[in-house]
Amino acid sequence: MKRLWIFKGYFKNIRRNMILNSYYTEKMKDGKSMKASFFRLDIYYHNSSIIFLITIFNSTKDILWAIILTTVLMLIYLFGLITWKNRTRIKKDRHNK
């Protein structure tokens, strides 16, 4: 029974964080919801990966190397983008307090 309470508390905490994150995202991004932000990020990510894949394939003429290099570049890009957005969010949050 105690495990059930741990899971309920865990999921309750996740739900609370999602609600707070959604609220602050809408406040900081002029009313744009989290779903819209994720959709936009997804479109940018896929477009960028297609452009990288085509460019690298034209340079190397080997599809395997193009896929590997594109995957590495997109992971670096995604990591940098998430880090930059988190820093921006922390700065805005500190500024609003």
C-alpha cells in the first residue's frame, strides 16, 4: 500500500510541474502554449536535419556517413538549443521576481 502512495505522489508532482511549466511558458512567450512551442521546435528540428542530411550526402556521396554525421550534428544542436532555452528561461524568471 505504501508503494501506491509513493507512485501517486510521484505522478501528482509530475502533473503539478507540467501545469506550472505550461503556465509560465504562456506568460513568458506571449500566450503561446507549450504544445505550440513543441510543434515549432519539432518542425525546425526536422527541417534542419533534412537540410543537413542532403548537404552531407552531396559532400560525401555515402548515405551511411551522411546519416551518422547528421544524427551527431542534430544531437549537438538539440543539446545546445535546450541548454540555451533553459538559461533564457532562468534569466527571465529571475528578472520577473
